[in-house]
Amino acid sequence: MRTRRSFTKPLVLVSGFAFLNVAMYLLIHRFWIGGSSFLPMIGIGGPENKFIFAFIVNMGVIAGAALGALTSGEFRFRLPSVADLPKAILGGILIGIGVTLAPGTCTTSFVTGMPMLSVSSFLSGAGIFIGGYIVFRIIWRKP
Amino acid sequence: MNFTTLVAVGFLFGIGFGYFVQRAGLCFAHGLGEIFIGKGKRICRMFAVIFIITAAGFLISGYISPELGLKTIGQLRGFGFYNLLSGIFFGAGIFLNGGCILGTLRQIGEGNMTFIVVFVSMIPGMALVVYGLNPLLEKNYNIHNVLLPDLLGVAAPFITGTLIMGALIWLLILMRRKS
């Protein structure tokens, strides 16, 4: 029982995520990316269809998350509330601008870019902190 | 490996990523929020663990095959001001809707359809930059993306090793229980 519990601890689970990222790179020479993977939605497949590949991987992420939620009893179908729609739409548009202005989603930067020592990812990481903090101050805590 | 097989294997890896992310509750947007309210230990521990494993794995991969090893992320516009600017837009976006890319995908998988709206709303943002701004930006900005070892003139194993040691010490400090 104790062994089973230890395998469900968040740090063990994120270790599994990190090992999978390295394993995918070793096995098929591709790594996980976030933002650019959505460019096929506006008709851009990328060089050697790299973005299409990444898009399919991310569709797998949705399937995997659904699997995790269903097996743990955390799956709950929720329709968007009208009050949440403006934030969701504006947030989505800003994310869309951010991921195409320069590559740098938080996950690509923190999970793949920084461990790869890619300079652009360190800069993107700094930008994400600044952008997040601005919205945090405006919405949650007024200065 | 043909593209169909590649995509099929990638999809299976995606399922694995999604499963681990959902069970761990990993979302960098939530994590940033935790940091800003002074309760960032959980996300910092997660980031340290991910960094240690992937940094070591990516560095070692270069010794396994010359095709692997460290590579720059994102060929678009190299590195510089635009990374910072894109990060600011992105950071504001994820904080507004409450989900980073992984968090958005995870929440769709968990049945939260608000994140389908987020997902679809990315289309006009991406189209604006790709079809509107890109032609202008490409004329004015052309810097090659580089790796930190090239920028600093220090060997990659030394930098990765130092960062991993730092992350390990940071992780130990974060995991220390308060007496």
C-alpha cells in the first residue's frame, strides 16, 4: 500500500513526465513542444511537418489527461460559464500572439528549452514571469 | 521511421505525458500564481525535478548519438527582445484564463470545456502574428538562436553540471521539513 502511494506522489509523477520527454528524444529524436504545435490550426505544418507531429502529440496529451481523470474519478464534464468566456477568449488570443511572436510557452521553455540551455527559453521564461505578474497585480491584487 | 509511424509513436508518448501531467496536477499558470502569493514550494520542487532529469538526459543524449544533444528551441526570430515580449503576452494570457499550454490540454482532458474556448481563441492571435506581423518583423529582425554555452564560451557539460548541482541543492532546501 505504501509503495502504491509513493508512486502517486506528484514528484514521482513529474519525474515520469521528464523521463518520457528524454525517452521520446532518444527514441524518435523529437522533443515535446507546446506553442508552435498549434500552428497547424492556421494552416502551417512547419519544416518536415514538425508542427503537425507536435500537434498530434498534444492531442495525445488530452487523451492521456482524460485517461488519468477517468481512472482517478476526477473527470467532470463542465460547460463554460458566460462569466468565464471573456477571460478565456482574451487569454486565448494573448496566448496565440505569445506563441507565434517568438517561441516560448512556459512548458516549452521550462520543460524543454531551459534544460537544452537554449538562450531564447531563458528570455521567454523571464517574460512569462513579467506578464504573469502584471496580470496578477491588475486582477487579483491591486498595487 | 515513416511519418505515420512517427506520429503514432508520438501520440502514445502524448498519452503518457497527459497521464503524468493530470495525475501530478502540473500547470505552470497555477504554479506562477502560487509563487506570486508566496506559496511556490510545490511548483518549484516540480520544476527542479523536471530540470534535473531532462537537463541530464538531453546532455547525455549527445554522447549516445551525434544527431541528438543540445539544440536551440525555436528557430523563429532567434533570441532577444521578442522572446521577452512574447513571454509577457503569453504570461498575461495564461494568467487570465488560468491555464498554461499543458494546463489547458489537461483541463480539456478533465472535461472542462472552458479550455476548448481558450484553445480555439488562440487561432486569431496566431493568425494576427503569422499573417499580419511576421512579414514586417522578418525584414527588421534576424538573429540566430544560440545555446548558452555558445553565448558564454563555456563547455555545455560544465554549465549543465553546475545548474543541476544548483537545482539539487535548491530541491533539498525546498524539501526540508520545518521543525
